[in-house]
Amino acid sequence: MTGIAINHKKCDECGACISVCRKDALVLGEKLEVLADRCVSCGVCVNICPFAALATNGETA
Amino acid sequence: MNHQYDIIIVGAGPAGSMAAAAAAAAGRNVCLIERKPQAGTPARCGEGIGYRGLTLTLEPRPEWIKSTVVRARMISPAGVKVDIGNVDKSWILDRERMDSDLVKDAVKSGADFFPSTPIVSAEKLSNGLYRCTAANADKKSAAREFTAPILILADGVESRLARCFGWDTALRLNDIETCAFARVRSDGIEPDCCTFYTGSAAAPGGYLWIFPRGAGVANVGLGVIGSKCTPGLPQKLLMDFINRNFPKSKVTDLHCGGVPVGRWVRPLVKGGVMLIGDAARQVNAINGAGIAYSLYAGRLAGAAAAKSFRGDGGVDYRVLLEYQKEWAGNFGKQQDRSFALKEFILSASDSFLNKIAETLSKEDPEKINYRRVFMRTFASRPSLFLKAFKLFR
């Protein structure tokens, strides 16, 4: 199961994660969303987040 | 509801607003679309700009300038201070104010401004027009659609929309600085001096900055190179630094952001779609400065877009290429040079930085300028010096 969890309380909506996502699996609309059908849980966005607002597979950010 | 325009501009940062103002002033029917309720808030920026970079495109307004910087201080990993007494005049800007004024200018020139309108998809229709669709922001109205023969994407570092037209804008981890910054109020902050900390402890693969916003208040922030970042590292390093160096200070406006530090996107124009600003990765790869590049690119792109409309109502997309040509010959060339030297700067070890700082700290500060720091850095490695010499000759 793919799973990038977003902690919206920490997310500052800066878009850094979107800029490094190779699968175009993150969208910033009203707030940040993960497109589950595209996400391969590579975790690049998790490492890049300046505020640690993202986590992989069941962990909470 | 469908809105039809000559030119759609997505993103109301400096690049988008300049493009909108230039195209609207030339008589085109322009819309400027912004995701947030207010452009420029929060300002995701160090807010520093050089005199030449700003004045190339704009007359700076007094109300934008928080401080005028005439000296700088660099602090090596071991704590050796190098005072640079002879820096080119530069300014620390109030980006929120500037961005908001630039939107007003665009509106005054005739552009329609749509705040709180996140564009989530863009496509080319069979009739040749480009269509942008906004997220259903208030859940009551239908999704808003915008169509036009020309689409200018100024949607920032995330720039998802360029991917809708086949650009691969995903950044390599060595081409992004992941940043955290805050406003710090502390008596020790000097109003006319920028301070930089380097080294793997302060900011791995980047630098930490203290940019004064007047006496006693500064924009303090840092960037970590993407390949060395771990979850939350920029925020942690920043807060540790502030607590250590400005104990009991008042810290507000803590924000984060990504800064592209790679090459500018090629091509900048495809059919009737143009990329400008952070979306085009138009940022100096060594210092992460992007405001001057964005202002310049925005105005060029807006002017080229307006000029591409023929008398018969058709559009000649070849005219749009003038933007890329002008860009490539000016700031584009400067960015290519900084990118060519970036890999070296990234690989510089703490001991190397300390050695340069020790040499420079013995020199007369009034005689040290950025060029001298640069020359000292590269003169220490003959092969690099040759490379730098060839690039900057």
C-alpha cells in the first residue's frame, strides 16, 4: 500500500516536496494532497520537507 | 464559468505580476491567477537583492526597502570572521509589500486579478487554446475555467503545471536548497550588515543568512542541499542557531521553502506556453538569488507575449522565442556560470572553508569585496581557477 502521510498542522504549503516528486504525485490545491494512484512511496518528499510534515508507510509526521 | 483571455498568467509573484503588467500595458486582455488569498504572503524569501539586479528592471520604491546593506561578514565553520567592507550596494526588501504593489501595478495596467484560485490542471484544447482549471475553492460555485491562446506559468518552485505540457521540471536533490527562515528581533542586529555562516554544522551544502530588516530585526534563515536533507533538518538547525545566538529574542513568521539551484529550464517556451521565475528555475545557483531574475524574465515574457498577437487576431508563437533569446544572453548566461561552479562549492570541505577564511581575515576589510573572496577561493586550486577564469572572462 502506498502511503505518504501529511501532517497538515506542520505543513507550511511551500511546495518543496512537489518540486522533487518524479511521479507528479503531490498537488497543492486548497491544501497539500497526495495522489495515491501515482505515489510510489519513494520517500524523497519526506526527506526534503523543511518542517518534517511528511512521513512514509504508517509512520506519523 | 469560463473566462476567455488573450493571455493567462498563473502565479502572482514578482515574475507573474511583471509579465501581467507588461502584457496588459501593451493592450492585451490578461488575467493573473493566484493560489493564495493575497500575493506575497507569506514571503518565502531571504529578501536580499543587489542594486544592479533590481534597477535593471524596476525603480525601487522607498517603501519596499527595509535596509541598505554596505558591508558583509562571513563566518567560517571554525568561527573565523571575515569582514567584507566593500560590498556592492544591496537592499533587503519587504517582499510582502513589493509583491502586493506589483499586483496592484498589473491591475492598474488593466490585468484582471483572481486571488484564492488554485489552478490544478492545464491542457491544450483541440481548438488550439490553452485551458486552466481551478480547484473548486468555495464548494458552491462551479470550477472556474480560463482559456487563452497564450499561457504563462509563474507558479513557483513546485510548478506542477509545466508537467502538463511535457516539461520534466522535477528537481534533482543537488539542485534544490530546502530552507527555513524566520523574523528575529534582537538588539544585536546591525542594520547595514549581512552575515553569512558556512559549513556542514550551520547549513550542510548551503549557508545560513542574517539579513537585517532595519535595526534590531532580521530575516534569519538557512538552506540545506536536498541530497543532505533529512526530515525537518532546516527547521531544527535554524531554531538551534537562533536559540544559541539570539537567546530570548522574539521569533515570528517562521516559514519554509524550496529554492531551485540548478540550470534554467530549456526550452523556456513550447508552442504558446512560457515558463518564468522559479517555475523556470531562474535562480542563481551559487547564492540562491532569484528576485532580479524573476522581475527581468517576467517583463520580457509579458512583452513578447503581447507582441505575438498579429493585426488579424492570430498569434505568432515564434515571437515568444524572443524571450528565451534575450534571457539566455543576459541573466541566463550569468546563471550558467554560477551553475558551472556550484558543484565545486558544494563539495568544499569545512577545512577548506576555514583555510580561506584565515587567509582573508588577515587582509584589510576595506579592500575585501565579493570578487576577492571569489578569487581567493578559486586561486587555491589551479584547475578551478582556470575554469573560473574561462567562464568569467
